[in-house]
Amino acid sequence: MHKTTQTHHGRNSQAAVSSSNAPSAPASLSVEQSSEGAVSSSGQASYTSGASVPSHSRSSAGVSSSSKRKYSEVDDGADGADDQPNLPKKAKKVERIAFIPIKVYGHQCIGILFTAGSIRGRGTVVFCVVDLDDHSKRLALKTSWQDLQREDEQDDVLERLKEKGSHPNLIIPFKNFKARTKNDDCTTLGTIRAFLGDQLHGFLVENRVLSVSLSELKRPVKYFWGVHDFVRGLRGAILGHEYLTRIGILHRDISENNIVLARRPGEERGYLIDFDMAILQEPEEPTEATVPSQRKGLRKVDPTARFSLPIPLDESKPLKALRTGTTPYMSMNVLSGGRHTYFDDMESFLYVVLLFFFSYAGPLSKEELRTADNGGFAQIPGSGRLSHLRRWPDTYAMWAEGPFRVIANEKNAALATQDCPERLIRSAEVRICLKDNWPTGLHAAIGTLLVTLWDLFVHNRLTSGFDVARTQVKHSEFVGCLDEWLAEYSAEEEEFSNCPFVRTWVTTASKALGGRATLVFCSVDIGNGSKLVAFKISSQDQQREREVGQYTGLLERREQSKRHPSLVVPLKDFKAATKNDHCTTLGSIKAFLGDQLRGYLMENRMLSVSLSELKRPVKYFWGVHDFVRGLRGAILGHEYLTQVGILHRDISENSIVLARRPGEERGCLIDFDMAILQEPEELTEATAKRAGLLEISNTSRPPSPIPPDESQSLKALRSGTTPYMSFNVLYGGKHTYFDDMESFLYVLLLFFFSYAGPLSKEELRAADNQGFFQLLGSGRLSHTRSWPDTYAMWADGAIPVISKVKDADLNSENCPKELVRSVEVRNCLKYNWDTGLHRSIQSLLLSLWTLFANSRLRAFGLNATRTQVKHGEFVDLLDKWLERFSGDEEKFSNCPFL
């Protein structure tokens, strides 16, 4: 238990200690009439209050029902004098210990994200909680007292969202319910009447019900990484609001607290939350005006045009607040009692931008941001304000606590004339804010952003017969300004960002001493900071690049392949160049050795760079079914390549990637470095049945070895990754798409030897958040295993030996059963895979091995054989397996996403 000692004067002084500024749910409440307490009374988590209490202050004891306090008076002896030498003799030390619940509505509580600061209102408290059934899920659990008169409105909004579907920039609660006592919903009037009886009849007060919701946890704005990060978040929230408007939902409570940011660079950067005040309302069209279309300055509108009407008060019903929103961010029209429309929400976004720069002195440090993220952004009670928080200047502080009419007039005057944007930037408040709180290198960017947006609203201001005007800015106009600003000041983003997560990571590194020396990085897209891309560099054989004049044709057909969902084609690729020429291995070496290289037979390699969409490597599979679906998708992508005349020639585990989320195409094929143009071969006509060993006639074209041409630079005679090569290619036979299909078989077999089940949900979620990068020196992942010696030889043995072993493994009908019964497979299943999966894995291996054994052909005149399995046959077998063992998928999946 953590303790702090506070100093108080006077024996009767008391300190109010609470884990929040608003009451939490009473411990007696239950969810949906269950017997489980809303807030666990069996235990409390303690937090130390480090807030400073003035020596002359006296506060009343206001402790919520879910909080406790403890006082321990300590004698002011020598030890105390050492710590606080200037204390008066009669000062008393008081331990202040704050508690928060360890369990809230069935969820383990990490801490408090937000508490409402107002005395009257919804009493909102947001907890960071962990799902008790899945500790990898951190959620936001919100409790608030909702006006019963608005309950139907909220239900209608949630029903509309369910009907129309969500949006990437909206965080919609996936669970909502009303807190209940044993007999009824928990309401304010019901609770108060229990004490006062008929004394309430003279009061005009709204009745409120305790509402609870659960949603995905995101990053509050106060933990922004930099100005650009905030602007991107604001942009995302506006896009989410635009979608709401299109489907007939009006949010009505735009504020900084209702915008949240992504927790990692690769996610959608900004979101809109909190639909407590939302209603169904079809969007208004911009008012037609008689002034020119430039919309400069004040605009006089037609007197017959529709304008905002005040909200009528119905005193026959319980009081319902006449205005909705958070006061500092309300539009001047709403503050004046005008009808709330989406244009008022757009004006609220403007005030979010302005007040953001007054609220903070730059972002927190990287260490503070990382610590906050690790702690779920929970506030430690009594720890004081965050180090970068600042108070608003008096002019704008009045927006939070002044009379509505005065605030409305102030905002109206601030947007009244064309010179208002310039006056805003030159004002003492803005100049002092920039000077004291923000780096000099950002002053121009911040000034441009404020002037541009302020000018947009000034030129879209209308007067309609009221003392206070209204603005009419559309979503596209606001977003357009933000996009232009992000493009203009993109260079400042990296320099002034405190993002605590590394922007570029190694995800794959080639281990071979010879070859392409491939490195794949996870990187943030320069043009879109919310997008992660795979950045690959490798040394390509210069002779292979333009093989038989195919380079241009290959690029054209590869561009066609972008349309296929199971192919990840590079978005951009180029050759690295020195000042005078492309960067090549022989060119670099000759700079040192000169003519000494003439006697060497070695390929010349060129450094190639490519950018493509980031997907999930196979080693981060969620389960066996996830991998099989990914393999299926990769085969479908390969089938499309075959149809357009492209031969991949490098099928391996590293050339297959999986979807990052359950709803995406599950598997894709990548890496076209070894690809060539080649029309597909037809299946060889045989006289025997596919069920046995097939003999083909002497007239059938046998695969011919690739003859080395020693007059040219050496070019590897075989293409692919050795453990996955077909035995035909290993023998030196001509590479066809049938050889790629055999490689898919070896990918499947070696997969089960490579891993001991999937990583845990926590590890998989962490890997996804970090872009699947490998920490240098961190060692192997916890689930990776070494191949048995029999198969390890496939990676580092002599090529003729590997080819003969693979040939023998498929040379008879008994081979599939021998494989499944082998010591290697039995030990693999026993020690690495859950017992409930043994039958399905054996069935998969046996079925596929039988398929290839029965498709094996012997070509006369060669020692080697070859297999001929078509895409449709392979995919059909995988489909049957997925259907047969569909009941195991959910049970043995570690997918970390809902």
C-alpha cells in the first residue's frame, strides 16, 4: 500500500479523498438483476494521493461510496523535521490513501480514465478495465446518469447505428445496459425519494438513470504525440461525424473529451465517441443567400429562409436541459437557444482546435507517453495535473463559466468581420501561448492552421434576424483545410513528434550468407502517418531482372495483379543509385579491387527497394485454421498469376502473409523478385490412373535442365527457397507452376514442425500494435521450434540428397501413412500441439500427401520425377478440411480481436 504524508493545521482538519470527482455506482447495484455487485466490495485497490493541501485549508469530507479514506496522525519529531524543516510545530502529518474499485460490473479495474468536473450534470466516470475472460482486452467502461427523457432518443440512435453499420472513425459501445436495483432501474428521483418522500413535489428536477457502456480503449487527446498527430485525430473525428450526418444522426456534444486518438501509428488516427446526447435528425442543407458565392464577410439571407428556432420549454414534464453540449465548445447559435444542427457541431470542432493550443505546452515526453500507454491512460488519484497542462487565458476561461448570452456574444464578435483571423493571431493571448508553450519551429504552422480555419468560418457566417449569427461550414471544407495544412507542413511532423513507438522496425531478415540479403522493415508511410507499410530492400541478380527481355512485360502483368484480393503487389519499387549509376555488387567491389575480379565467376547484383501494404507474417498465426485459410488465399493468388502468365518461382512461408483483422481477405501471396513470364503448362496426359504411379510416354516433353552459360555472369541455376523447392527443381528440371504447387505442400508440412501452437493473445496483440517488428537481440519467439534432423537437412544439406529424399517421400501409395506415423510427426504433435488438434492435423497432412503421391509422374530419360497438382485440387481439399473441422476453429484460436 502506498502512502504519503500531508501537513494540516488544526486538530479537526479533514481532507476529502476520492478516486473520482463524481460518485461511482453504489456497491449494492447489480447488473440486469444479477446478484453480482456493480463495484466489488471484497477488495479495493489503493492509490497514493500526492496532491498538495494548503496549510490553511479546511475541506469537508466528501467521499464516494466506492472510495475510502484513512487518516493517521504522526508525531512531528526529528524525522519529520529532516524532511520538511520549515514546518510549524503544531503541524500534523496526515496520510491520505485513495481507493478505487478492483472490479466494476464484472471487469477488473485498472484505473480511472475520466471523471466529470461539474457539480451538476451526468456525473460521468470512465474506467480502464480488463475483461475477466480475456486479459488481453483493455476496454473503456463508462458510467453516467442519463436523463430519462432522453433515453428513447439514445436507444433510437444506437438502433440506427446498428442498422446502418459503423465507420472506421467511430467508437461505438459494443455493450450498453442500465444499472438496476433489485426491483427497478436505478434513478435519481427514486433514490432521493427514499429519503425525502413527498418533499420533492415542489422541485422541478430531471430524473436520471445510471447507464453503463463498454467500448474499445483508445488514447485521450491529452496524450497526443504532436500537433500533426492531433490534427490527424481531429480529421478522423470529423470524418466520423460526417458519416453520422449522412445516416441522420446528430451528435450534439463535440468537445476535446469526445475525440480519441489511435494507440499505435498504424491504426486509424482519430475517432469520435460518446453518443449520450445524440438524436436522430436529418441534416440541414446550407442556407441559400443572396450574396455572391465567394461568401466573404457577413451574408444577408432571404427573410423567408429557414432559421434556428429556440427550444420550447414544456413545464409539464421534468426539466430537460435546454442546450446540449460542453459549454466552452458550444456554437454561438446553440448558446443563444437556437435549434441545434450539424453546422453547430462543425463550429464546435473549430473551438476544439483553438482551445487545444491553450490547453497544453507541447506533448508529454516519450517516457511519459509510453508509461501512460502501458497503464491504460488511467489517472492516479491525487497525482495532480499532467506536466504539460496549462490554464486557459481569462478571455477563454470565461467560455467555461460565464453566462451563456455573454459567451455567445463573445464568439459572435470573434467571427464578425474579415479581419478577425488576423486579430486572433496577433492577440496577446495567442502570442503568449505560442511563445511560452510551443516550440519556435511550430509557430508558423500553428498560426497558419488557426488563421485558415478561422477565415473559413468567418466567410461562412450568416445573419438571420437574430442578434447572434450562425456559421455553415461543411465537413469537406473543414477536412480540405486540414489536408492542405498537413501537406504543407509534413516536414515538421517527424521533427516535433514525441511518438514513443519506433517508426521503422525490422520485420524479416535473410539469414543466408549468399543470395539476396533481404531485409524487410515496418515503416510509417510518409504521406499518411496513420498507415504502416512494408519497406523491403534486397540485392537482385541483374541478369535475372531482364530475363529474355521480359522485364517490361512482367511489370505490366504485375500491375494487373493488383486487382486480385489475394496478392500484395508493391505500391512502389525502384533501384538504389549512386551519384553516377545504379548500386551494384560488382561495381562496388571493383572500386576497391579493380581488375582482380576478372577471373571470378560471380553474379552482379543490384540493390532493389520496394514498398507494399503491411500484412501479418505467418509466424503470428492465430490458430491452425487461420493458417490454412491464409494458405488457401495464397494459392488462389498464385492461380491468378498463372492465368495471366506469371510464374512466381519462390513459394515459401515468408512469401505468404495473413490478414491483420478477421474481416479481411485471410491470406495473400507476396514477393515477385523471382517471378518470370511463362505461359502455364497443361496437365500431362497419362495412361495410368491418378491413384497410382503414373508412367508417361516417350513422346511427352520431359523437363529439361537449365544449361549454364559460362560466357555470362553466373546466374543461380535454381530459383526458390531450398527447403520448399520441389524435387524436380532440385534435380535441375524446368520450373513450372506445378513445382510451385509442390512448394505449397512443403510450406504446410514444415509449418507444423516450426511452431508449438500460436502465441498468446497478449503477445499477438502486442505484435500487431508494434507492426510485427523483431527486437534485435531479443531471441526467437516463444512458440518457434527447431525442425527435426530429417527435415533440417532440407535447409542445409546437399541439393542432390534433398531431391532424392523428397522424391522417396512421394514415390508410393504408402508414403502418406508412413509420414503421419513417423517418429517426427508423432513427437511434433505430442509436444507442440494441443491434443484436440491431433486428429485434424493428421487428416490434413494425410489428405494432401495422398493428393501429391497420386499425382506423381515419372519422366523417361531423367532420374527425377515431378508432381502435377492443380490449384483447384489443392483448394478443394483445404475447403473440405475447413468444413469438416470447423467446430475446432473457435476453440483453438488465439485471435486477439473481437
